Amino acid sequence: MSGWWAYLDERTCRDVDVKVLRDRRLSAVRVVWEALQPLGLGLHEAERVVLARYEALGDQVERTPPDPLDLPSLAARAAVLPGRVAAVEALWDGDTVHDWFVLLVAVLDTPDGEGHLATVYHRPDGAPPGVAAAEAGRALADRLGVPFFFASPDVPDDDAPRWRTAQQGDVW
């Protein structure tokens, strides 16, 4: 385990463990980071401290089920967004806990913005995140009659161009 854990007081350790047991990773990272930042702890090291707690607590963690990728669930999420869906987009992101994963979003025309549809993590018994997100995203885009965009389906790239940029002709 990270040596940073020893610098946390008992109350903070309990707070972090409660958050980890409830699968509230970002909240746990924030608690660790805020407590140890004055000692020089960086955000990535705070993530590593929390990852070590996940490993230490193992099967006791009440894992949040993965976002559903079936067409009815995605269509229902898109239907409640506050605007018209102009495109469905998949994009890579990552962190030290989950490694690379794909965000599936609905790009909104009015109002300008986007709405989260699903986060696709690596699943030991399933397709890689890029493949699973591309299949689900294409199916939803077909149902909605909008384009699907995934600039880097085969290689994780969190700097890949976004759909709006591609529409402006500044890509490729």
C-alpha cells in the first residue's frame, strides 16, 4: 500500500473506506487529496492511494453496476436530455483506477452542449471498450437518425478530434 496512507488521521481513513466500500471513487480521491495536498501529495498519487484501498477491501466493495449499453436504455437516456441530439459520439478517457475507458455522449444541437449516455469500462467477459461503445453508439445513432462519430475507435487517444471540430472542417 502507498506510504501516504499512514499520514491520514483515523477519521479520514474511516471516511475514505466508507466511500470506497460504497464505490464512490472520486469522493474518496478528493478526501485523500485534500487531506494530504499540504504535504505534497498530487492528484495521481491520491488516486493510487484510493486504488490501494479498493484492493485492500476487495469483495467488500459494493461495486456500481456498469452503465447499460442496450438500445432501449440508451434511447431512454437520450430522450430525457434537454435538447435535440445532433450526433452520438464516443471518446476515450482514462484514469489510474480504470485505465482507458470510453464515454458515450449525445452531442446536443439546441442547447449547445452534450449529455452523458454511458461510460464503457473494460469488462473481463465482454468486448473491449472501444468495440462495445462503437456498436452501442452506432445502433443509437441509427435509431435517432443522426451521425455517429468515434475518431479513434481502435487506439485510446484522449486528444482525438471531437465531432464538432470535425464538422468545422479542422480535422484530418
